[in-house]
Amino acid sequence: MEGAEKHVGHFAGSYVSTRRAFTSFEKLMGLLMGTEEITANPGGTLQFHDTRYVQVEPIVFRGIDCYLGVLVFCLALFLSALI
């Protein structure tokens, strides 16, 4: 996506997944696991674990190194980071 290099750094940081169990032993495991790190790479890509992601929409990134990997960010949080 054109211009991604300028603002991809806004998405870098520590995140907690919104996908988790709420009623089982897995809930405890999810709470203990903590946060995940997403870093910005030169060239306008993001890095999450071993996968690089390229921006395809304003808040959507698609995995370069895998078939189904997609990162979607909360628009409200992104806009508050820009203000």
C-alpha cells in the first residue's frame, strides 16, 4: 500500500489478543501468557513472530511469509495514536 512506510511504526508495540477463552482453564493460560510484540521493519512491513506483514488496507496487514496470516487493528486505537 502506498505510503505504508510513513505510518507503519504507529502499529508497532505490545498487544493482547482479543481471541481468548473466557470460561475454562484456557482463560487462566491466556492471562498468564501476557502480551505479544509487533515490530516495524524497514520497507513498511510489520513483524509478528516469524511472519512479516504488508499493509493491504488502512488497518489491515496480510502475511507475506504465510497463506492465511492477517493482522487487523482497532481503528479507534490507531486514530488516538495519531492525535
